[in-house]
Amino acid sequence: MDFSLQSHASFIGRPISELPTPSLILSKPVLERNINRLQQDVQELGLSFRPHVKTLKSLEITRLMLSNGLHRGLIVSTLSELRGVLPLAEEGILNEALYGLPIYPSALPHLHSIRQSHPSLTLLLMVDSLQHIPIIEAFNNSIPEGIPPWPVFIKLDVGSRRAGVDVYSPDSGAELEELVQTVEESTAVELYGFYCHAGHSYSTKGEEEAGRVLGSEVSGVLRGVKLIARGEEEKRRRIVLSIGSTPTAHVVRQVKKYLTEEGNVNSGVDVDVEVHAGNYPTNDLQQLSTDLITPADLAVRVLAEVCSVYPRRNEALINAGTVALSKETSAVPGFGRLVEKPEWGVVRMSQEHGIVGLLSGDGAGKVEDVFRVGQKVMLHCQHACITAAQHFVYYVVDEEDVVRETWVPWKGW
């Protein structure tokens, strides 16, 4: 029997020591504290906020991230996530959803269907190539009854080299200008704003480095605003500038400095600056490696069980391998680190096997003195988004590590 699918609710009211292994555990007090911290920052700065739901992919955390309707828009990475948040639109506490991948043809029929069934929910698309516009135009023209234009973000690459128009390469200006002009001239789309995600901020160290990346985000989206044709003064436009990543969200209080340095870049445009982030409620070892958080800010743990102990090589075997943890790494060594004994961590893995060893060569300790078969151990993971995607239920605990809720995430694409 898969306990995570068949009887997870039966563990409510029980301590985590009684959970099956491996299990993913969420500390609700830490989640709430992390959410409230960023919430306070954006409110005091007068910024909009758009949470990304890709980390925990569940209705309960999405409601918390939206502050139960204080924020009205979000980002999804999958159609499954979009379908999952629809109850919030039906409740009237969600107005906008951005489909966060550059649009591709097979997604449009699904998005159009949701658009028809939930007319109160505005769906936003993302484009970063001239090829996207004729694809959207062809789809719109295929609908006999007609279809209103899709609001679109133009995605910009400010250094992560994942997606978006590269705004900092020497020859990128003409490419971005042509894309802005094509969007402006098309009847199938309307320009909603400019969006960037500083994924490379995960490799920063400290507030100063993260702040410089935040500055590159601000500068990047404002380059897009400069390219918008100026209309008549009475036809001023509102353009949304969406910046963020979890590391730069941690230093978002610096954003006013960068906006002031840039000044008024287009007198015919009113800009609304919004912050987006997804990993910030949970955090993980990758975030810890930036020195922007502390271990007390880590809300995710994986409970595993010792399956064997090997004194000759000073290692132990646990039942949490690649599938339970992921093979992500960071400046923090190991594929996962023991919560109570951080000098020990997962040093090698296969699918279901995790090999626990000392994380540094000068570490002292004999495995037979620390671990025994059947012992349950708690691990911090490297990348909460990928680790959470591997689990079919989350056990949500209170300050005493007693299970108070179970959350079932959305699966698939």
C-alpha cells in the first residue's frame, strides 16, 4: 500500500516519528513566517506581488501566498497547476493567471477552454520570439466565433540564459525592438508588460550580490518600456514590469534605489512594478547557500529511514535517493543534509538509495556510533521545488512536529 495515497489523513494528530518513509514534511509556522516577511516588504514598498505556484503545487499554499485575495494574480508553470487554482477564481479571490512558459501551439486550445469556462479569470501569455505571434494569430483565426486578443508579457533574459530575449548582448536591441513592434501591431495580442526571472541569482552570495542582480532585472524591464511608442498624453498606457526570483525577493527593499536611478524612461507610460517569486515560502539548501536566509527559514524536510550501516566505509544507507530528493546541488555540499547532524549528508545516490556520509574530509565521527538500522532521520533538501514534485502528499506539522494537515499537490503537466 502507498500510504501517501491511501491513508495520509489517518496520520493527522500523530507525531512525525510515526510517518511512513520517505515522507515530505512542511512546517506550517515556518511557511507562514516566510510568506508574511515578503508580504510585509512588498506592502511597505507599495509594489504588486505575483506568487509562483510551482513549488508546492497545492491549493492550500496558494491561498496563503495570495493572502486569501489580497493579491489577485499568480504564475503557473503547467496546465495542471492552472486547473488546480480555478477554485480560487470561482471564489472570487483570483483575477489573473500567467502561463509562465513561452507559449507553444498545443497549449492554446486548453487555455482557450479555461478562458471560456472562467471568464472572470484573465489568462496572460508569455512570448519571447517573433515566431510566437503568428502562432497565436493562427489559433485566434481558427475560432469561428472570434476571440479577444491575449494579453502578453514579453519575457526578457537578464542573465540566466534560460528563456527570454537577451537584453544585455550587444545586438539584442534590434531583436527586442522588433518583437515589441510586432506585438503592438498584432490584433491577436496586446502588450501587458515585460517580465524577467533572475534564475542566476541562486549563485549569488550575500545581499550585495543579490542586490546587483535585482538591479539588472529593473534595468532590463525598463529597456523594454523605452521601446513602446509614445501615444497622446490622454492615451497613457499602463505597463506591468514583473521582476523577481526568490534570492532577489529577499533583497527587494533595494528596488526603489534602482528605480530611482533609472528615472522616467517613457513619459507616455505608467508602470506598475510587481515582484514574483515561488520558492520563498519553503526555501532550501540552495537558498541557504546564498547567505540570505538561515536554517530556521527552511520549511521543507524529508523523513527517511536507515536501511543499513557500513562501518568499513563509514557510511549508512537510507531509503531516500534520487526519486525522493533529486540530484540538485549547490554550494552546500551533498544531495541533502541531516537536520540534527549537519556534518552528515547524502553523498551518493541511486534511484531509491541514498548513501549517507560525512560531508567534509576532516569531519569526525563513526557511522556505527551515529546510525542504526530502522532509525528515522530528517533531511533538508537542495531544491524544494523538485523534491516536492516527487511526493504525492505533504504532511503539514505544527511547532511540536505533530501532523495537523495533509496537502495533496497537483501532478502532471
